[in-house]
Amino acid sequence: MDIARVIERGLRKAELLGVSEAEVFIVKEISTSILGTVKGLENIECGEIVTSSIRLAIGKRVAIQSSVLSKEEDIDKIVEYTIKIAKVASEDNNWVSLPKTLGKTPICDIVDGRIKEPNLDMFIDFVKKGLEEPKEIDRRVYTSMAGTSLSYTVKAIGNTSHSPMVSEKTMFSYRVMVKAIGDGEETGYYNYYIAPTLNEFRLDKVIEDAVKISIASLKARSIETGNYQILFTPRVFASLLTSLIVPAVRADMVIKNRSPLKNKLYSNVLSESLTIIDDGAAPNMPSSSEFDDEGIATTRKIVFDRGVLVTYLYDTYTANIEGKTSTGNARRTSYMVYPDATNIIVLPGTESIDSIAKDIRRGVVVYGTIGEWLSNPVSGYLNATVTNGVYIENGEEKHAVKSIVVSGNIYEVLSKELTTISKEYECIGSAMVPSILVEKVSVAGK
């Protein structure tokens, strides 16, 4: 199926039926997933799917609909159905228009031929190694799950002001769940890697880190309730940013009065040691793309400059409301388009993680948490349960901890309480972040 041709067909159909403006977005994805468990290699799935998303306006009546396409002619019915919805929709007084100018940003390392045309034996071998190698590293561990997914995606978009643009991308992910058993106790750690290419994939490191942290989590004990120094490792820090900071800088949340950062532009919000960047054009990162989900060229932009909030993240709709221009952050779901972060990059510090840990008088190194996604981005209240951590006194590791709850206001945690940022950093999904040491955080223990 020629998706650019399908877009042109859909736009012609919409114009013939008298819409004011229309936009057609189509994604064609070819994917493969391989799963292994304690029983061995269990499942291999391959498939191809073509999905469409149509947004159109009749005056200020706007509708958006998504559907799977099996043949080119399907686009006609989807356009007709979307028009029916638009005709009965309420007028949106904030509606101005679809994007008038589309564009691309050239990006390297977002297509890998080894993923686009895969040799499945190589990826099966990755899964087998994930099942076998942990127990070779330490007899106390075993793998409960190892798997990999790979995809080749072609996406295209066009609207009544611009002819279709096409872009391609590959994606690879690897995941492994390692369990450790000792003295009748079992602990585990889930590790993963995701990127558009295999260029930086180190299978041994993914496995070794999972084994190391699962072993370190054995013999976990609780600690007394109180205030502690907390060393958030990159994986946890990335999750805190995604759960609490990203929603607050989305322009739609600001406009809806659901962000604590409303009216905070050019204010000191975070520690002056924190500079946070949103970069939709970063090489070899999962959320990189030549254009966003409404055809605006992606860019690199500083969101927090040494703690000062300098921009919100906009799509065209929110930018029009605010009299701004889109920052290239449109994200599309089945029935809506909204602004969202792409790749979050935090500039590193100057201290090594080892030296930071030695300076901890009474604290916890946190390797894994759950529940932080249930924190409240509207108030900035953080609440996360530690699943993998180590208690430290005077720079020495004492014992593992788990099931303690870390809480507090994220803006206090990342401003007056943040003391040190590590020079080492990691790519964790769509985030490239260091570790951070926070001086005082509330911990609920025993």
C-alpha cells in the first residue's frame, strides 16, 4: 500500500465533501516479537498493520477518527464517517487551523538495516542468551522472562495546505526479568534497553546489571520512618521526570490550569544545577522523528535553563491559543492530538557516582520503584514505593531495602534539596539522564 497516495486520496475526498480543512496521518508498521521464559523459547510473532488518523474541520467544528486500513479504498469511508461526526460536534471557539507549514529535520541513526530486514536467528540468540547467561554469572539467579521486539515503521502526513511527507524509522527493544534466590527469599529486577538502532546495544551489560541489582536486593530489611538522603539512579530519575515534570510543561495542561508551572515562565523552578532539554531530533533515541504527529519539524529546545523554566511544550492547537508557534511536540492517539515531550535530556554534573555514594551519611540508593506514575503532577506531589534499593551509612552499604515509600513535593526535591548530579549518565528509554543526590526526602518505613 502506497500510504502517500492514500493520503492524497483522503484529502481529495474531504475537499469534495466540502470540509474547511483536513489532515490525514498514516502509519505502516512491520513488527516482530520474540519471547522466552523459564520453559525456553516460547513465542515468535510477526505482523504488519496500517493505521490512519483523520482530523478535519468544518468551520470551528472539529473531529478526529482513527482506523485500521486493509485497502486504499478504506480511506473514503473513514473520511465520510469523520465528516458526519464533525457536523454534529460542538463548535470549538479556540480552533484556528491545522498547521499551514510542514517540514522535516534530518536525523541520523534512526534507521538500522539489521532491524529493517532482520536476521531472526540473531534476535533469537539474544533471547536465548538472556535465558542462559544470568545463571552462569551467579548460581543464585535465574531468568523468568527474556524478550525482544523490533519494528520498521513508515509514517506519512499531509493536509489541505501541504502535500504528504514520508519518514521511516526502526525500533529495537530488549527486556529481561532476573530472579535471585537466597535463604528462602526471592527478589527480582526487570532491566531493558530500547533504541532505534543496535549501535549502542550491549547485551552483556543489560544482563549483568539485572543480575547485580537482583543479588543486591536479597536480604532486604525495612528502615525507620524519617528523612534520608536519596541517590536516585538514572532509571528512577527518568521516571520521576516523566511522571511529574513532563505533564507540568505540556501547554494543554497549563491552559487547563492543571499545571503547577502556570505563570512560572522565566522563574527559578528547579535547582540551578539542572538543565533539562527536550530533543525530538536526537540521534538514536526512541522518540526521535523527522517530524511530529502533525507534520511539524522536530527541534532541540531547552525547557529548564539552569533551573529556570524557559518554555512550555506546544502543538499547533495550544500554540494558536497562546499566540505562539508549535515546538514540534504534537503526539497523536486514537481520538486526540496533544503536546508531549519527545526525548528528555538532562545535562550531567561533575561528580562520579562512587564519590557521591561515599558522601552519603544516612540514605538510600534507589535502583527501582513502582507507583510513581500515580503521583500527582497537578500538585507536584511525589509518591513512589522502592522495589530495589540499598541502605547506606557513612558511605558504606549496610543492607538492601524494599517496600519503603518515598514522598515529597517534586519541586522542593529538585530545587533546594538537590545537592549533586553525577557525571555518568544513561539512556533510559526516551530519557538521557544522570543520577542525582537529594539531601532530604521523606521515607515511610517501619
